[in-house]
Amino acid sequence: MNTFRERYCLARGCRPDRFVAQLFWRALHPHARLLVPVISFLEPEYFAPDRELLGRVGQTRTLRELNEELRDFTLDSRNRGWWRGRAHVRISTQRLRALARAHLTTIASGPANGLAA
């Protein structure tokens, strides 16, 4: 079974080395897109947790694995604080889950939730 990265890149015509960058922009909360250049300039590591998550999510093969990664992301201490927590200046786990679900369920066989039938 192919990984989310492989399925996404196949469906979108994306080079595998561009997966994280492309998914980052698609999974960001829309209002956060305007702030990325400024925040990245002032604090270059601010979006590191987001990019690390996308790298791990790219290796998942099931929605169950994806959900485990998303749970770990929400518990990551680097996601604390007003900007990431209340202002949602980070990727959206809901948007990411929807993107993954579209690719993990359209190509993979079996239940959409990654659980055995």
C-alpha cells in the first residue's frame, strides 16, 4: 500500500520533495497565510512543528496512522500559546485530515477510517 505522500503526489502531479511545502500551504488556516512571511522572518522555527507533522503524515498509510500523528501534534508542547492555540496561526488539522481522507480513501481499498471491517 502506498503512503499518503505517494498517493497525493500521484494524484496532484506533485514532486515528492515538494510534498511538505505544497501541503503546508493547503493545510494552513486561511487567515494564517498572510502572516507566514512575517512570522517566518521574525521566528524562523515557528512553523517547524507543522512541517515536521507533514513529513510524518506523508509516511502514513491509513487514516488510523494519520489520526495518531494528528493527536501527537495537538499534544506537542510547541503548539501552546495564544498565536498557535487561540489565533490558529498554524496548519489546520481538520483541513489536513480532509486532504488525507480524500487521498487515502480514493486509492486505498477498505474502510475510510483505517479500521478493519
